[in-house]
Amino acid sequence: MGGATLLPGLVDSHTHLFLDVVIPPEPELTRRWNSDGAPDLLLAIVESPQKRVLTGAQLAREDLESGFTTVRNLGNSGIDGDTELRDAINTGKVVGPHLLASGRKLIARGSLVRNLNAALSDAILEQEVLIVGSPDEARAAVQRNAFQGADQIKVIHGDGISAASLAAVVEQAHRHKMKVAVHVRGQQNIQEAIDAGVDSIEHGDGITDRQLEEMRDKGIFFDITPWMWEKVYSPAWLSAEFRSRRVPRDDWGRKTSAALVQKVLKSGVKFSAGSDMYLYFAGKTRGEASATMFTELSREGMPSLDIIRAVTVNAAEMLGWQDRIGTIEPGKFADIVAVTGDPLNDISELERVKFVMKEGRVAKNELRPRVSGASE
């Protein structure tokens, strides 16, 4: 490969392959509001399962072609679509990365697309989530995902799930040897997640230095999701006035995210990074959109080597796959990517992956000469 730089296959620790949400026209954004992601998320939920799984297969392949040889899908996959896509990839029916599936994520009633028609709300919500209102319901929800063959449990904590219910989720999941990833913001909710013994905290806005130290001591991972969302609000169909109104929010988001990154780096807590990608970026494949997280993390002050570790060796440990991925060494999957430049000097090189190998099979090769002996 000449002067190309080889790296282990990249890991996106937080993604949503079954969502490709298009930001709705400006009148919808300004006149309607029904919790985060509505009406655009609601439209995705009510799509047919067949359409969503076909979309998920396309986005999975696009992730692989951008160098993400492993992804952790954290909910939003319809009725267990991600477990089916994972199995299809594993048996060679479709091309995609190693996929860790979550099944339906666990939420409290009222924390997603609120104010639905009461006669239809349960049927709509059950297409996407499992409702948890008590410790017994929490255990039952984990059991349902375990029956479907989920690899881990995703839970939204902070909008009604009690500390006792969260503890029940963790206890039941760990009995099934499944890790628990918790979407959580705010000091009290974060503390309850730490006390419950979760395996990873997603987002974690508002976390304190003391809480990061406690996570470090307990071996809980912090999964960083950088601020990237101003990019999707720039299409031509949004007015300059609308975009200007978002400037203060985007400035706040970037500053808050940068401060969080610095806290994490100083704390010594184990951390990984994920794109949290679920939106359609005009002009980019899903993999290209997800890869923009690398330059965002750099802008937020994370050194290039830490970024690379976050999406390789650190992510492998968080997933419990350190014996399979994360480094290039004998005995592990031959998941290898290559870029033409040096990502330590310019992390944006990871947005331009030229060669992708998954388990010894070449999925993409824009380098010459071809690799001798590798199958395509």
C-alpha cells in the first residue's frame, strides 16, 4: 500500500441505522412541536418495518465503506429490526459492519413523541420502544429483548424511569450477560445511573468531576457524542433568519460539548466516541456523515491519538470485544482500514478512508496496487 497509514477498523459506538430523518420544512419546525424529533421522528416510526430494514441495510453498508467495521446500534430500529439485520450480515446475506443490536430501547411513557392520539398511542409506541413503569416492567422488557437476541440494552433515563426500575434493568441485563447503555443527562439522573451499575453513559451532559471519578473507579465507560447538529440546518429550504436564530444554540452546544470533552480527558475515565447519527446529511452517505465526528472531537480539544483510541481499542473494551477488534494483532478479526495521510497530524484523514477490510475480506479498495491474496 505504499505510504498509506494502516489502522484497526473503526468503531461507531453510538448510532441509529434505522433512522434517516430528514429535517422537515421550516413551517413544520416553527409551528409544530411534540418533544424532540417530532414530527420527523414520528414519521420514521410509522414507516413500514420492511422499508426501515432495507434503509438500515443501505446505511450499514455506507458505514462500512467509510471504515466503520463495527457499530453499536442503540435503539430506534423498529420491532427488533437491528437483530435481524445483524443476523443477515453475519450470515452473508447483506454487506455491513459487525453490528451490536439493542432491540427496542426502554423508556418511560411520555418521553417520546408526546400528545399522540390516545386511541393509537400504544400501537405507535410499541413499534419502537418498550415502556417501563415499574421494576417488574423493567425486568420484563429486558426479558423481551433477551428473547429476541439483543446484544445489549439501551435505556432512556431521566423522563420518568425510577431509580429502582433502572436498577432492575441493570440486574436483569447482567444476568443475561448483556451490557446496559444509558442515555442520560443531568446530575441526579447520572448519579442514579452510576449507582445502578450501568456499563456506559451516553451523552452525560451536566456530569460533575466527582461523578466522572466515581465512573473511573467503577470502570463505567463514558461514550462521548460530539455536537454536530448545526450542519443539518443549513439546506437551502431553511431561511437565513431561521438559521440565524439557531446560532446562539449552536454556539452554546459547541462550547458545552468542548467543556465536557475536557472534563472527560482530565478525569481519567474510560471513554469511547459515537456519532449518534440519525439525521440525513445532504450530499453525504451515512458513513461520511458519521465520520464528521472526528473533526468535531478535534475542534472540541481532543488530541488525535485519543480520538483514534476512542474509536478502536477503547471502544472494543467497552463493547466487551477486546479479544476480537480494536487492534491489529494475531487472533483478532482482520478488520483493517487505511488512509493516505497521517491522521495524527490531520484527523480529517479518517473522513477519507481509502481501504476497508472486514474479517480479511476487502470491502473497499481505492489504493493501488491491489492487496495480493485478499478476496473481494
